[in-house]
Amino acid sequence: MRQSRRSELRERITIIGDVKSASFVPWIRCHADKLGLSQDFLHAGADRIELEVAGPVELIDMLEVGCSLGPIDVWVDAIQRRIVYATDTPQPEQHPS
């Protein structure tokens, strides 16, 4: 079986706005867990949340989109992302059925 490579990243994500960390942090944890992303929160305040997440880039992208929409009680002005660490992991090649 041939294998392809999938990028795994560790990224620092900074979410800026009226983010009400008391409700937003558990919301982010829940969605990151659903996507299978590991997460470490570095800062959580009323105007900024900073965390590192690790996993496939496509899933980190999905988390960013979710965070930009956020729960109803937050307002996200900007999301900044910075790669902390990147690897390629072998993945079995998918064949269309």
C-alpha cells in the first residue's frame, strides 16, 4: 500500500476581541476535542485568548472558522496564527471507491 504524507502542525492561535474567556474557553476546548486537536491555553482574558493547538492543518483551519463565528456572547475581531512546529506523518493513500 502506498502512503501519502499529511502535515501535522502545532500552531499558536491568538483570538482578539470581546471574547469573554469564561464561556469561550470551554467552547473552544469542546470543539477542539471534537476535531481531535490537542490544545494548551497560554492566556485567557476578556480581550484575548492565546492557545497552542496540534493536529492536521485542515482541522486547525476548521477550528479557526468555528472560533471566528464563536458562541453568541463573544465578538471576535481578529485571529492570528503562527506555526510553532510542523511535521509530515505518513498516511495510507485513499483510493476512490
